[in-house]
Amino acid sequence: MTSSGPTTDLDQVILPIIPPVHVTNGRIPALQVADRLRRGSQVVGRFETSGLAGFKVSAQGRALRVSVSLSTDERSVTGLPGGQPEAGSLPRLVQVRSQGRLRQCVLLRGKKAHARVAFDLSPEEIPDDGLICVEVLDITEGDGVCEEARAAVAERITPDGVAGVRLDKVVFEEPPPVDYDPDTLDGARCELYSLISAGGLANVHRQGARVLRSGLFVVNPVLKDRFGSSGRITLRLGTRAEPVSLIPATWRRVNSELRWLRHTTRKLLHTAAPSVERVISVRDGDLGTPEQRVRGNVTELELDSPTGSPLLVLLGPCPDALPTLESGTAH
């Protein structure tokens, strides 16, 4: 055995993965660091609690776009503290970080929620050894998150929300020169684009309005040349009644019918528009009174396109109804 510097002839040579590449297996040698991540064979792995995955990537001095797919399932609930089903009734709010910086936040609600996160890394952010780290942390952990944001969601989210979350896939590729995007996206497409996160998509092919059952949602920093990167975004918020057909034929269904009638009356009177209580930058805190306009049964929320920090949008109570995100328009 010979030795040259810190390596020996017995050291295994780890070949980096070369973009574009889709990583869907946690057993590959290029996944060099797995902290509190149980590696999988058909997914990258499952987090025991807040943790990270580190990949050796051959960037060759280029910028990279990193896309991360996260999800929950029935095993995610058992990963929560106590392992009780009721522990999973609240949504999870987690950070996705890379190279030490907060990139986007994800709200996951339910047992079959999928979420996508996308961010760009500049050549300067990728070290010479090519190690790119993807961290998934609970909102209560790490630096770069203000206490005001943590306090605002403390009673609305599940503690240790990363426990049991699956890391399904990580994609490394060069950013496209120019992305073509429409000026307006419906609520479901806003979430698919990772512009907003409102609980995750049970069906990635769903279109139309996005129901905001958690009473809050996240507006994430946008990618360069992608939808919303031009400076201003208008989010159109509405309400809808819980469908009566989904409620069993008991007193709860009668109560649901009464709520539906009350909500229908409000819509006829054009008083069914939801309200936005606060908009909080995850990094910088409360942004003051949000700019919102009520037009009939729709509230239009005007925001500057987030660049350095996700925004938390907290909604006011909606009696007898569920708030919805109808669409987003980029200006």
C-alpha cells in the first residue's frame, strides 16, 4: 500500500454524477453524505428528522438548476413524535436549503401530498469537490428564519415536520437560457411551479383553483426568467363551501348544508371574499399591511416578487367556507 497525501491505494474513487441527471436512488456512490436520511432503493430516502443529503456533482464551472421532489405517505405520520395519527392532522412547514442558504419553503398537508422545489446555484456556490448539499429542516430550526415568522405559525403546524418525509427525487441540470411562461397560472399550476406551497399536490395533473385548507400558504422566491420574476405578482383569492355530497347523511351533513346556504347567500351579496391578515418574510419579519383589493367575492393580493426569502401569507377566518387561490398573474 502506498500513500500520496490524504489518500491511499485502497481508497475508493467516487465518480461524480454528470448533469443532466435524475437521482431517484439513495444507493448510488455519488450520494456521499446522508445525515438523518435513511437511504432508499426506489426513492432517495426518508428523513428521520431534519437532515441533509450531499451529492458529488460534476458542475464543470457551470450554474446548475436543482429540482427537489418531496412527499408524505402513511409512514410519514408514524415518523412524527409519538407516532399518533392525530399528530399528522396539522400541516408540516419545512425549509429546503442548499449550500447553507434557505432556498424555498414547503407546506405539506395530508398523507399523500407531493411538493416540488426548484432553485439555481451559481458556479461560485459549487465547491471544487462538487459537493452539493440539499437540507430539509423544520421551520423552527437553523438560522436565517426570524422569530416573528416562527411565532406566527407555532400553533398552526406540526412540530418536527420533517420526520418521515420522503425525498423522492433530486434533479441536477443546467438552467434553460429562457423559459416560456404564461402571464397567468391557475392555483394548482402556481403550486406545481413551486411559486406557492399550500399543502402539496395529491395529483400533479390537477388544474383549477387551489383550496387553502390550512389558512396559510407560502410564496417562494422565483427563478430567473420564470413566472413571477418580473417584479409584481397578483394572487386572486376566493372562497368555496365544502361540498355537501362529501359529508355523511347525519347531523353533520345538515350542518354542512346550512353552512353552504350561508356561504351562497354571502356570494349573492358579494361579501364572500376572504381577507389576508399578515404577510411575513421568513427572513425579515412582518412586511406591514398587505396591499389587497376586494372585487365582489374575490380578494386581489399584490406582492413584490420574492427574491431572497419566502413569504408566509396568513389568512383571516372564513366562516362557513374554505379560502381558495384562484390564480396568479405576473406583471
